[in-house]
Amino acid sequence: MISQRVKELLADMSLEEKLGQMIQLQARYFCEEDTSELTGPGQKLEFVNEQIKYMGSVLNSKTAKQNITIQTQQMEKQPHHIPMLIMGDVIHGHATIFPIPLAIGATFNTEACKMACEISALECAVSGVHLTFSPMADLVRDSRWGRVMESYGEDPFLNSQMVKAAVEGYQGDSIKDFGKIASCVKHFAAYGASEAGREYNSVDMSEGTLREYYLPAYKCAVENGVKMVMTAFNIVDRVPMVANRHLLQDILYNEWKFKGVVISDFAAVYETIVHGYSKDRKQAAERAINAGCDIEMMSDTYLNYAEELISEGRVSIEQIDHAVGKILMLKEELGLFENPYKDASELNEKKYLLCDAHKKIARKISDQSIVLLENDGILPLKKDGLKIGIVGPFATSKHVFGAWAKENNQSVSLMEGINNVAPNNKTVAIINDELEARLTGFIDIKDSIHKDLETIKDCDVIIVAVGEHEKDSGEAASKVNLRLSENQEKLVYEAYKLEKPVIMVLFSGRPMEIGHLLPFTNAVLQGWFLGNEMGNALADVIFGDYNPSARLPITYPRSVGQLPLYYNAYNTGRPDLESNEKHMSKYIDCASTPLYPFGYGLSYSRFEYDNLRVVIEDDKIIAEIDVENKSGIKGKETVQCYVRDISGSVVRPVAELKAFQQIELNPYEKVSCKFLLTKEMLKFHNDQLEWVFESGEYEIMIGCNSSQTTKAKVIL
Ligand code: GLC
């Protein structure tokens, strides 16, 4: 439904003006002083400067000063003085940087996700940004893919819950409100399934699998009012997503009733030629417009060929008006026609960006993101009387923001965090040269390890801070090897030889291959990249100020050779039950189970589950279980409820997360957790791709992770 204002504009705008609204260019085309990085391959665009005044939106201009300038200049030149839409990648923070989305997923706390997005929205709104290209709803099962850091992991339910929280956090009740922005869910669809984890690679799967696993989180974003959808670079079923009529027209627009704007990813319209789908720019424009892509990001086919396509009847002016109408309606919903600068304010930037209140919240969320993978009891450490050796390239590094974050000078290193939280201990850092990124010529840590470690053999405990460079994670950062560098592994072995407890802390945007290092450690923390407060949060956990509660949102493989590896798999006809039977679905050189399963994480408390009760009431499954804290330490447990549909009109996953509850238990406290499962929650796409519930036998599995559950069967 378009407003009178938009109707009148459409009636009065020239075709060139309309096509300009359907183009998005990087900030450098509007402002010579812009310093933002190109987020895609630089290529020569074919338009003349005279046409710049028609452009309708700008990519990644992120300061109030620059955005006020760009908006003022553009509106003066634009024939109808239509305001620009200022969009950007605010993925896990604008100025205050929060944990990477994968680490937010590990919190299993949607309120934490929402809070991080609320603060990100406020900070970028006062910098003049109107829309963020977030959340990324791509389901990921293969950690070779660098953008796994940008996802919430491998589970459709957890992804959907986090995506919903993110959209709510960014958009609030109205995107016109102060400190609220529009949200764009990406990358539609299934970019996380790039074959072999190789960036931008092909995606090919059945529609059943697509709908069962990969589409739910995007659908959840649409159901929760997301204002924009970005198409993925990849093909699905042999058609590039930006021109994929089945997924865009049949599913997104017609089945899901999406009324918002669709934008391409960076140059993806042009790249349909490279894919071998469009024969030239003209056909690229035709196919993307006809599929329903409203804005072409950083390529120029619409501007240069739409008029010809219209004259040839290959595209209609009604399609152009429909797309431009949606774009103008989004600007109207943001209030840009009344106030084109919205919340942009240099004064408010000083007030809100990286303020203490935001950093305090970032620390609390970071605390909840750290996964305790191993602990022989060495953790938590005492806060006094210890001499702690901190070794490795992340011992004193402040480059702990992760991909998609503009680094600031206020991050807290591990060493600083330890000194902040436990100043009465002594700390010494050695072998702490920074890693170099592989893209700029990887340099491993120096190999003077043995000699250097001798200097700290009087320490009581050694913390080994190792991982991957933050630039070796994120977009265009796929890897075939998930191990630490050779000398970082040597550092672990050599530290162990000091015969002192070794605590390994992993700084990474993905699960790493660490199984072979475990015998040389006493405790392992998955630290991810947490942003500003990383050092403080790690210290909060190391010294027990925060009892670790995070759970893995993605499977941790024993070997990269197992990937893709995920908990909610189909059973096969010969599942590996770790028997000696030869003819089973397994490897002969590696166990088929993960190192750590989805949902796994340790605590300083000890939780025990007992007395699972499952009944059917009014066509619903009521499941209850007792959870007891068997320790003297208060802690938070994430009670996970999985379901298995034993048989169906198609094979069904061996487990599906359907609900989770986070409970705080005092020492020796016992509570009963109750889950309600409805037939609606058990629906799936059957062999005819109909969304149905099928009666039959179900197994209810409740526990602390996807592999450790108490089970009960019911007939529904
Ligand atoms: C990049 C990414 C996308 C991002 C866009 C704009 O290539 O794929 O996630 O939002 O370009 O920077």
C-alpha cells in the first residue's frame, strides 16, 4: 500500500530518476574523503557523473558528519529532492564492538542478542545510518567457510530465535523512532552451504533440505517485520539467487507475503554474467528485475539497460514503479521526507558511541559467549598469590574485534583483563608477537619458544593465547586447514613440558582443529572474537567472576575432513554406533562423532538431570525433567529440548532442537523444567513439500547438549 506522497512522486519522476532509486553505490562515489573499504571486487561502473544525482542509496558511509554532507548535497541535486537511504554493514556493533554473531549464538540468550542490536542501532543511527545489512540468517555446517563467524550456527531453531531478536533490537516498534534503524536479513538463500566451505561457491540441494534447514531463519525475519532482504551471491538449483524467480517470487513474495525491498549483494546482478547465466548486462538487468530484485548494489545494469528493456516490453514500467514505490515507502517509514538526517548528530555521537554504559553491557554479553570446553579443575584460578605466564600471539593483542568491525583503540587485551580482574596476581607475557594475516603474508610466531619459556618456568600456571588472525575469518576467508599454525601448536607442547597447568584460550571466528592438543592442556576456553571487552570477559571467566554458561552453536569437529558435520543429520541406513561392525557409515581413520557436539559447554557448577516425565495432554506433549545443581557454585544451565520424529513420509533428522530454557540454580538447588510441544512445532515439509504434522512415534530428548540427553518415546 503506497502513500499519496509516493503516488505523486512516481507520477512525476522521470524514468532516469526512478532507475537511480534502484542503484546503490559505495560512499566514495558521493564523497571523495570517504575512507570506507570496498566490500567487493572493484570494477568499472558505466555511468557518468551527471547521473550521480539520481542515485537513491549509499553503502557504508558511517559518520554523522559525512552522512549529513552527503544527504545535503544529494537532495539539492536530486530533481525531486528525494532523500538518500544510508545503509551499512553494522554486523556486531558500530563503535562499541560486541562478540561476533557466532559467539552471540553461543550465549543461547536472545535478550543478549537483542540488547547488542539495540545498542548497535542507537550508535549507528546517531552516525546517520538508516539501515544495517544484518542479521545474517545463513545456516552454517562447515567451518571452513570464513563467514561462519557471521552466522548464529547450524541449527534452524536457534538461528530463528537469534534472527528474531536481532530484527526486534534494530527496528524496535517503529524504525522512525530515535535510535532505531531498518534491518536487512541476508543472504537469501543458503549462502552458508557453499560447497566445500569455499567462499562464493555453488549451492545445490533439494528443496526439501532447503526448506527443512536453510529457509526457516529468513522466514522468521520476514514474519517479524524485517524491512529488507539481501540476495546471496550463490546459485540455488543452478540459478543465481539475485535472478532466482522461484525463491524470490514463489517463496519470498508469494508464499511468505514479503512486502519489503530486495537488494542484491555487491555486484551480484552483473555477476550473473560471470556465473554463465546472463549473456550480457542487458539480460542481467532483465532477469534480476523480473525476479524481483529492487536495488542493484554496486553494478550498473539497471541504469543502463532498463529503458531499452521497457521499450522492448521485456520489463514493464509497472515493475519499475512497484520497486521504486517500495523503496520510497521505506524512506517514508523512516521519516526521511520529514527529517532526511534522522538521528545523525555529531553531539550524540560523542554521547553514545563507545560510552561506558555500552562497554559494560558488551562485557556482560561477552562473558556469556565464552565456551568452557575442557577443565580438569584448574579453573577458576585464585585472584591472588599466583604468578601467571601468558604466552602466545593473543596474550597482549588488542586485535580481538573479528571481521566486519571497525577497530577502535579501546579494546582490552587478555593480559590487561587479567590484571584488571586479579591485580594481586603477578603476570608476565612472552612470545606475544602478533600473528600476520594470511592475506598479507602469514608470519608464524618466532621459534625461540623453548628458550623463551625457560624464563617463566617459575610461574604457577601458563595461559596459552592462540588462534587465527581476525582477518583470516569472515568474508573471503575460507580455509582448508583449521589447525593452529605450526609454532602455535609447538607453543602448547612446550608449555606443557614446563610441568605447570596449561590453560589454552582460543581466539577464532570458527571451531578450530584442536583434539590433538588436548592431552597437553588442563583447560580450554573458546574465546571467539569478542570485541572491546574480550580481555575483561575472559578474565571474568578465568577467575570465576562469571561462571561460564555458553554452549556451542555449531559442531566442533575432530578433523576438518569430517566437514560438513552437524547434529541434526539424517540417520542413514547404517549409522555408526561406534560398534566394530565394518559396514557402517564411518571413516576408517577418524571417529565419526564430533570433538564437541552442538549445544555443548561446561560450567564450574555440576548439573544433573533426572526423572524425565512425558505425557500427552490435549494433543500436546508435556515434558518435564528435574535439573539439580550438584555443586556449591551458583550457575546458569541451558536446558535443551530435542525431538526425533522416528519415521515419516521422508527421512527425519535424528534430533531437532525445539526449545531451550536458561535457568539459574543456586548451590544444590533442584528445579523442574517444563516444555510444551505442539503439533505445529512438529510440522515439516513432507514428500510433497506440504507443511504437515504426521502422527506417529516421537522421541523426546532433554539434556545439556545434543548428545547428552534423557529420552522418552510417545505416540502423537
Ligand atoms: C559484501 C557482503 C554483504 C555485505 C555487502 C555490502 O560482499 O557479502 O554481506 O552486506 O557486500 O558491504
